[in-house]
Amino acid sequence: MRLVIVSNRLPFTIKEEMGRFTFKPSAGGLVSGLSAYLDSLRGSSITRKPYLWIGWPGTYLKKEHREEIKKVAYSEYLAYPIFIPEKSMDQFYHGFCNKTIWPLFHYFPSYVVYEEGYWDQYKKVNELFCDAMTEVLKPGDAVWVHDYHLMLLPGLLRNRFSDIPIGFFLHIPFPAYDIFSLLPGKWRYEILYGLLGADLIGFHTFEYTQHFLNCVLRILGLEHNMGAIEVEGRSVKVDAFPMGIDFKRYNKSSSSKSVKAQMLDLKKNLGSLKTIMSIDRLDYSKGVVNRLRGYEVFLEKHPEWHGKVVLLLVVVPSRVGVEHYQLMKRQIDELVGKINGRFGSIQWVPIIYQYRHLPLEPLTAIYNVSDIALITPLRDGMNLVCKEYVASRADKKGVLILSETCGAARELLEAIIINPNHEEEVADAILKGLEMNEEEQRKRMDAMQSRLKLYDVNQWAGTFIHVLNQVKKDQKIFPNRILGDTVRKRMVQAFSNAKSRAIFLDYDGTLAPFSPAPRFAGPDAETMEILEALSKDEKNVVVIVSGRDKGTLDEWFGSLKVNLVAEHGAWIKEEGKEWKLIRPLVKSWKNGIRRILDIYSHRLQGSFVEEKEYSIAWHYREANPESASAVVKELIDYLVYFTSNIDVQIIRGSKVVEVRCASVDKGIAAVYFLSLKPFDFTMAIGDDYTDEDLFRALPQKSWTIKVGTGKTVARYNLKNFMEVRELLHSIVRQ
């Protein structure tokens, strides 16, 4: 298997200098983490080229240079660059990604820009990635798509490669429903469906996983079972995979000569000062301003620490051109100047401030000399800096102060966990860290290091790929038996050869889509055309088997030469005859059930009760899916208890709970029609739980078809009502 990594940026950036092209390493946790994993993969794999990395090379190149760059990229980096027009990339990256998705997913809705042109370019760039990938994907490849830049790509790839394993991992938070729903309707729909093109969707924490599942439920109406969502014949797995780091690399770093030398220089310059480290990209989500204000409060409250402590503040330049970042840079500059001017002296500067990128060795040196790591983002997907700090401390000294709103806080429980918005809490945490004895430091650091060592970046990536492969295996072991072309041809041929045919058809969800309310679900012209064509053939006995009441079925289909079954089998009507009960039934139980269902319809907005002669249904298709999920479970539990000594059945269908007389079902009705005369072709199509009774009642060689996914006794599956119509059209035309 070849692993195809797809990300917005490649692990290198191409620079053109004096007519020559150079490849410079890209920065960032995603690149460094994946590179470490791929290095191990490359070194241990029997095959020489076990992976391919696809992404944007960081610049726009003229066509005459592209082939040369592609050759170098592949031979030296196992990479395949995608060249994006400058305007598209600007509106895609600086526009939709950085001005829409980034602030929204980090809970800064007031910063979000809603620009239709940005969205159009976001879609276009995702399509360009998909187009480029079709040129290089091979049978046996597995695709791993990364981060918020490419959330539409899994769905685009799925449309072109139906069987290829596709994984997606989001490296930033996935927001709660009330934040995500601030996106325009069509954007949020397309993003969710784009993500669901993957077989496995990964997040850093269970919290983000739950947010995603909740959005899928409330926006798309798709429920999950233990994190598995059924989507168009596939089971999509959603789970948490906290990203690790290259623990050994950081843990061994302090023993290198270069790092030791830089540590000595730092200690010489810092003297006996207790050192607090703060290293972050220039980003409003990192909470640098809040952190500085917390440090200022600490200095106000504890003058005894003046001249004894220093804050090493390193801010790494990021996303030049985003106006909020430039404003924040000015705020940081002014606040540092204010604090140094207010508390500093000729002998002591409270903050040493640098605005620059730090290579690995000087960064590791700072980790090792810092008594405290002050890492307090306002919102962060994971935050690897805190993990790097912990891993780097081979001496097991140091204190980590960590924000509760970053993903790493779920793992590094021995850190001092604080609310980054509360300046007093930040100040108190600094004091606690400065006063913590070495024994306590070692105890905490040892526990955190053990955890990071066990679940490093290789374990993170390896686990994700293993689960992706397992999901694909499960899909093959438990296939949804989609009615393919070969079987379809055999079925049409069997229909053509038959002298007497019985055709049982459900209505809602089978011949027609579901409607918000039963009264809006009447058959359209295409449905009537198909049924009329089938019923005109003297060889056919057509039976519409529905949960609808007999009056509605008469109104809709009374003009056709068809047989009708109402209320899931309670009533039957042979062509040209009157309605009759399939067996004597009672309905005295209905009033008590009606009262219960009325109470629950008042509790859940959008739900309503539909009463039939021998059954009663509670519909909740228009209700809030999240609220409905809890209410439905409670209602069913109560109904089971309430009806324990009543001869009724409780059926949970598609967005409906129905109570009906026991010993009545669609299967019994089907047996009645099959007893009227012999048939040499029998077919049944349905989508609901109640149709399982129908499938079971038919002869073993019958053509039984379930619409949708999930467990079924039917022999085959079709994806939706449109495919049912296509199948019936092909039968009629034979």
C-alpha cells in the first residue's frame, strides 16, 4: 500500500532567487510531525517509495518550469506539487481559510468574513487538488487528507474513486453547533458532506468529535452509532486521535553539543533569574495579550519577585496581511513596552521580547533553561509546543502552565491548568509554578513524559492508518449488497421470462422521498407513470404496502389497477374490491396511547401525532434532531413499559414511532396475496424496519431489495428512491 498524504502545503517551499529555484523546509507542527512519521515509514518499508506527499509548493510557477520542479520534488522529497493560480490561492488561503474558517473554528465569530467569492475559490482549489490527484493515484493507494483547507476534497475524491481508502484529519478545533451553524446554509452542508466522503474522520479530542457528530445530526439529520455514520451505502467512522510529537528527538536534544552551548549562553545572560517561557505564532487564538496582562497582574501582586523573574517572549511571524494580526502585533509591542517601563529598571527587564522564527536547536535550548512554560491559548486544536517543552526536559524539571481550552490539556493533566481569559488565574498559576519544589516538578513531569513517550507521533499516525484500513476491511466484510449492473440484468431477464409476477412496493422512502408532513407526500407524475405501466401488464400483481391509512391510499392510488395494504398490514384491498381487515382487531387501547403521544408532541417542537384506525404514529422529522434523539429514547422506554400487558407492537421507523396492533405486519399481508395464485417472479422493495417482515415472508429466491443501508434480510440494496425508480423504469421498458 502506498500512503498518499494531501495537505495545503508541501514539506518544502520553493523560492526563486536569481533565476534559480531552491527548496526550503516548511515550518509548522503538521509538517514536522508527518515528516517524522514518513521518515520512519521510509526507513522501515521494504518498498523504496512507500508514500507520496501532495500539496502546494508555496509559490506560483510558470508552465515552463513546472515539469522540472515536479521531477526534483519527486526524486528528492517523494512529493507532487500542485500549482494554483495566484488569485485563486490568495482568495482561498488568505480569504476563506484565514478569514472565515480559522476565526470561526477558533470561536472568534466577530472576525469572520462572509465573502461568496472566497467560498467559490475555496471550492475551486479543492477541485484543482482533486483533478491533480487523478493524475497520480494508483490502485492500492490510501489517501490521508489533512486540515481545514481541504474539507471538500474527501467528497470530491469519493465521487471519482468509490473504493479507495480515504482518511481526513482536522488539526484545528471543530466548533460546537451554535458556532458552526453561523456559516451560510449551503456552505455548512457542502463542508459536512465533503468530510463525509472520507472513510475515517479524525480529530484531536473527543470534544471536537462530539461537536462534529452533533453538527451532522442537526444539519444533515444523520445519526451515528458509536461514532459510525451510514452515508450512501458506506459506514464512516469518526474518532479522536490526539496528535503526538517526535518524543525521542526532543528528549535527546539537550545532550547535543550545540544545544548545550546555547544553554550555557542563555544561563550566563539570564543569571539567577527564574525564567518563564512563552513561544507562539502571531495569532489572536494564542492569547498572547491575555498572557501578558496576566504576567502584569503577577508583578503588581508580588513585588517581592521584581528583579528575580523574567519572561522570554518569542512571537513567530505568521500570516502577513491579515489585519487582525497586525493589530495584535501593535498591542503586544505596546504592552511589552508598558510592562517593561512600569516595572523594569536599569538592572532588570521583566520581559525579553523577540519577534522572529526560531530553529530547532535554539528553541530546544530555551525549553531546557525555562523554569516555567506559559502556554495559554484562548483556543487551540492541540498545541504541540507544550508537548515539546515536556519532552525536552530530560532533567524532569520545569513547570507547565497550560490553557484548559487547548486539546493538549486533555492529556497533560499534571500541568497547572488555567482559564486563559482570567488574568488573576494566570497570575496565581505563575506564582504556584515559581514556588513548586523540584520533587513535585519531577513527579508531574515524569507522568507527562511517560504519556507522551507512549503515544508519540509515530503511534498517532500509525494508529490512524491502522483504523482506516480496518474500516475498509469492515466495509468489505459487511458489504451493503448494492444492486449492481450484472444482478440488475439477471433480474430484468427473470422478470421478462416470468408468466406471473407479484410486485410488493413500499411508498414513503421507496417510491417517493420523505416529506416533512404526511399530507405533503402525494405521488408525483413519475411515480404514477411507473405504477400505471406496471399495473397494465396482465402478468403483474402490483401491491402497494404502506403504513398510510386506507383513505389516503384510496385517494392517491384508487384510480390504478393495483392492490393496496394500509396501516402496515391491518387493512387490505384487492383490485376492484372493498377494504377488509386481515384479521379481527381491537382499538380500545388507542386513547391511552394518544394521550401519551400528545404529551410528547407538546414537549418536542416540530413533532406531531398521526392517528389511523388501528395504529397511531408520532412523527418527528421536522423536530430538532439533537433534542429528538433524547426524547425518542425516553418515549420508547415509556411506551414499552406502558404497553407491557397490551396486545400491541411499538415500531421505530424513519423519524417516526408507531404503535400498532400485534400480529399484524406487512409480511402477513404479503402471504395473503401470494396464496391467491402461484407466482414465478416475486419482488419486494422497501426502506423501513417494517419492511423486514415483508422480506422474511417471501420465498427465499424472491428479489428482495432494501432502500438505504443498515442490517437487513433483503438480498440487495439500492441507495435511494431515485435508484428504485430507475430500476422500475428498466423493468417496464424490457
